Amino acid sequence: MADYEDFDYNKPISLSIWKKMFPFIAPQKKRLAICGILMLCAATVDVLFPLILGYAIKHNIEPRTTEGMWGLLITAMSLLTIQAVNVRIFVDLGIRVEVGISRNIRNAVFFHLQGASLSYYNKTPVGYMMARTNSDTGRIGELIAWGLIDFSWSVFYCIGVVIAMFLVHWQMALIVCATIPPLAVLTLFFQKRILSVNRIVRKLNSKMTGAMNEGITGARTVKVLVAEDQSLAEYSGITGEYRHHATHMALLRSIFIPIVLFTGSLATAAILGYGGWEIAVLGADLSILAIFLQYAGGFFDPVQNIVNILTDFVSTQANVERVSGLLEQEPGITDTPDVIAKYGDAFDPKKENWETIAGDVMFKDVTFRYPDGHENVLENFNLHVAAGTYAAIVGETGAGKSTLVNLVCRFFEPTSGSILVDGRDYRERSQLWLHSALGYVLQSPHLFTGTIRDNIRYGRLEATDAEVETAAKIVHADQVIAKLEKGFDTEVGEGGDRLSTGEKQLISFARAVLADPRIFILDEATSSVDTEMEVLLQNAITRLLEGRTSFVIAHRLSTIRHADIILVVHDGKIVERGTHKELMAAGGRYHELYTRQFEEEAEEQVLRSQ
């Protein structure tokens, strides 16, 4: 996780960083403006209450008269009513602003992730993306909403109190204001240290999120490897470090808060001393002392609040940088503006301009290197797979079989050269145009939370129930589904965890069939089912691939003997190509792989028969 937390946590508050959030704040500007007006009104009412108390002391309590009392009570009740209405409205608006800003940022992050390239997902931890999408966006929305509201009230209140104090008694006003500089110094001293620890705590919180996500998603592997102790030890190490720094932060606060209270008490004591002296010696008005005791008692909380909020804005800059960094991450594969103008994008497709795909694929002088690689995987590679051709890709694990498939699917693009689909460079058309014609069945299929019927329907969302069931029947998934208690309405669980790997594979096959693609990509799609089911799948695959272009990454070489062309991959290079008969006759690497696997399968059959 450390590689993804490389931010400067000691920057001062920067408007240029916060500007990146303006597009998400802008829709809430009207509500924020209303909140600002309400805070001005609330601060004015709060400033007036001590003055009303002073008026009551001077005109009613000291002279012991009730004259004008009803007018005073009505005024006080009116102000209380105004304050209650203020609180009701600004709390409602504050919640709406917080949720609205967080929603806008989260939608933008999720939208951006949908367009991120495959390479981004390959190198970025899920926990990192989850923390950015949930924790960071929530923190930003909360601070902008309530931070600005609290800051507005605090500033308005402090300005109002200072003006009122100097108008009532400037000498006492100076006594109260004299405590502000030492309080500001103390606050800055402690807040700088609290902020430093708080940043570490938040960084560790991101690590905990990532570790928890990994522990949950990898729970099955942990249990199989009996690695619970190690997993717990690693997580406990992070939580232990988190506890240490969180305790340190609590200690700093436990020292800081009493000091602030003590400083405020000193101001109150000074007011009592000086005011009492004026009353006893000079015969000053008691109401003035009462007013200043009220102001002195409530003046330091908003001052401290202003410093705390400014500190929070500095602290939250790291969250802003992480979110904006994710949003500014350029997708590895993008369509040109001209292509988007004609064909649309994933969220606004212009299908009326899409040409029908026949499925002719040609690699033309293709050289390819992975974005983070140092060597070419393909060099001046040429290959023509005519529409309707069955092309098989074989090789040992890690040989680079998926590279060709990723290039065909445009998950990556050639470093140089071009890949033509139906005679045109596929970069001249949109990614969605190509992907809509692909049927991709992975070795480890992913199912979405929902029913089996819902998951098959992802192949074509407008498909009827009858079409969904027909697609399942073609790949013999109906036989497995019929054995389940709720049939097609069976919940598959998160990621399909309630089903076996073979069952998930069959459902992903049915999903691909329902999409009726012109180009099929099968990535060792039968390696996770038993031998009996594999025979059924192979019969279904033979029918499915008729008339369609197909790229099949084969695990069992015996299943691709009838392929129109077999590509043998070794160390990321195509070392042989031809039909099964041609490659066996050549006696090269394919012959070696096929013979070795044939012998292994024969040995397995002998062992099973014993």
C-alpha cells in the first residue's frame, strides 16, 4: 500500500489543491450560500443574548421593576424561535450538502474507474480504490459541508463579539482580546502535532481497509493454507500501530483541551477582577460585568473552532490529492475525439453508426511491450485470422498466451503496427463497438451478486426469460441449474461463492452465448470442469464457434485438434503456427507439449481405473 500513499502530508493549506473539488461543490453553492446567511443570522442572535441579559439587569433586576418585562420576554422568545428555525434549516441543508458532494465525487470516481484500463486494475490494490471511493470522498464531503458552516458561524460570532465588547466597554474588551495571541500560539503548537499524528492515523486506516478487504476476499485461501495465525498477526500489526498513534493523539488532546479551558478561565477571572473593582470602587454598572462574563465564557470556543477547522482543511488535503490523483489517472486505452463523436462512448453509444462486425482479425507488423515492461513481447508480428476461423493458442503457464487475446480485445494496444478488424485499424472505431461483439469466457469467471437468471442476462440485458433458459440449455447449464432448489432464481452469492467453479463456468458460458458475439474468446474455459462436463462443453463449443471467429487459449491440447490454426507461444513469442496435423508432423515444440500431456492423461486414466 505504501506505493499508493506517496503524498506530501506537510503541505500548508493550498487553494490550488482545493480548486480540484470546485466542480463537485458548485451544484451545492446555493445551499452553501443559504447556510452562510443562516450562520450570520445565528451568530447575530448569539451576540445579542448577552446584551439582552445586560439590559434586563440594568432596567429590571437592579431597579427591581417589571416595567418593560413583557417586551423583553417577547424579544427573547422571538430570538429563540429564530435560532430554532435557523438550526432546523441549516442542519437539513448541511446534511444535503454533505451527501450531495460525497455523492458527486463518488459517482465521478466510479465513472472514472469504469473507463480505467485493464493495466490499472492489474497494478492497483482493491483496498486502495475502495478507500478512495468511500473513506476519502466521505471525509471531503463532511468537511466541506460542516467545516464551512462551523467556520462561517465562528468567524461571524467572533467579529460580532469583538465589535459588541468594544462598543460596551473597550477596557474589558482589551483584556479578553489579550488572551487571544497566547491561545492562538498554544492552539497552533498542539494542532501541528495533533495533525501530524492524525495523518499517520488516517494512512493506517487506509492500510486497515486494504488488509480487511484482502482478508475477506482471500478468506477461502487463508483457511485452505491454515494461515489464520499469520493473517491475524499481519492485521494485528497494523491495528497495533494504529492504536499506538491514536493513543498518542488522544494524549495530546487531553493536554491541549485543559490548557485552552484554563486560558479561558484566566480571561474570565481577569474580567471578574477588573469588573468587580470597577463596580466596587468606581460604581460601574453590574450589567456590563454580566455581559462580559457571557462573552468571555463563549469567546474561546469559536476561536479554537476556527483553528481546528483550518487544520482539518490542511489535513484533508491528502484526501483531496488521493481522490483527484485517481480522477486524473489517464486510461491506458482511449478513443480519439473523432471516434467518440461518431460512435459515442460507453455511457452514450451511438449504435446507429456502428458497422456490423464480421470478425476478420489481422495483426500487421505489430510490436508490443507492456506499459511497465522493458522488452518487446511481440516484434513485427503478423497474423491473419479470417472471419469464422477457429484459432487456438497453446503454451506453458506464463508463456504469454493472454497477450494475444488482450491485444485482440483491445485491453492493450500495439506499441507499433496495427490490428485490423474487418480491414480497418480497430482504433478508428470505439472500444464499445468492439467489446459489444466479443464473448469472453475467463478461466476464473466472475458472477455478480444476484440470481443465476440475472447473471446470464448480463450477456444481453433485454433478453427474455425464455432466451436466458435457451442459452443455458445450449451449454448444458440447465442440467446443473435444475438440481438447485430455486433453479434459475437461485442466489449465486458475492462473486458466485455459493456455486462451484464448474457451475460458475457453465453460467459464464451461457452468458456469452446469450450475447451472440461475432468473436469468441475462451481463456482455458473448460479447465475448471470435470471430464464428463468437459465433453458436453466441447460439443457445445463446436456448435457455438461455427461461423464465428474464435481465439481459444487451450489447457488440454486434445480439445483443439480441430482448430483451423494453432499458435504455439513460448517466452512471449509465437514460435510455431499451423494445424494440429502440420505441427505434429513438424516434431517441434507443439509435438513435445502434446506428447507429454497425452502421456500424463494416459497415466491419470490408468490410475483412475485401478
